[in-house]
Amino acid sequence: MDEQAPPTEGRTHEGETAPDRRDRKADERDVALDAREHSLLARETADADRDQEAQANLHVANERDIALDAREDSLLARETADADRDLEAQAIMDEADERDELADARDSVADARDKAASLHSFIHDEDGSSGMKARRSAGLDRSDAKADRTQAAEDRSKLAGGTPAETEDTEGELPP
């Protein structure tokens, strides 16, 4: 028969004792646990880094939203101011047109008075005093009409940013 060497008491695999084997297994488990802990720590660090990056991105997005809101508010204020200026300019133009119409009416009345006075003095008036009064009244009407036209032209020129002579060419047009 083959003789096998009797196992030595308390010895197992390759000359390792049971306590050594337990220590080795415990060491292997510790190494495996350390590797898992290291892996978990790496994941937690990566998660924390992603969270921090997400927070930074959220902060940047919030700043962009605030800047966009500020630009929208600024644009709205600018559009409102432009609309107000347009309304004011239109009101000034309407007033200038109204003054021009009044001046035209005064000129028409003045022409009618002057013509009537001339005809009356030519036909009836011997001394010319009543005709002179009518002509003087017509002259005053023309003077008032001229003042209205001058003021209307000045209002238009202020809107256009030029002199009254420059704006007579563009009368009736709104400034750019």
C-alpha cells in the first residue's frame, strides 16, 4: 500500500494552520472590503463632483436668466419710451397742423375783409377811414396767421432736429 503521510494535526492546505488560514481569509476580506470602500468613496466623490458641477451650472443658468430678464425689462422700457415719444411727437404735429389750419382760416378771412374793404372804399368811401380800419384788421389777421405758421414750423423743426427752413421740405412727415 501506498503510504501517505499522515496529516499533521491542525495543518491544512500547504502547511498552513487553521489560525493562519483564518487570518489570511480575514486579510482577504479586509482587502476586498477596502476595495469596496475605496470604490464607494470614489463613487461618492464623483457624485459630489457632479452635484457641485450641477450646482455651478444651475448658478450660471440663474445668472443668465437674471441677465435675460434685465434685458427684457430694458427693452420693454425702451419700447415704452419710444411709444411715448411717438405719441408726444404726434400730438405736437397735430397741434402744429391745427395751428396751420387756423392760420389758413385767418388768411381767408383777412383776404375777404381786405377785398371787401378795397371794394367798399373804391365804390363808396370818400375819406377812406372805414376802409383803412378794415385793411388794418385784415393785416392784423395776417400777422396772427403768420405767427401761427411760424410756431407750427418751429414745433416741427424741434421734432426733426433742424431749423424751420429745413423742415418746410418735409412738412407733414414724422421724424425718423
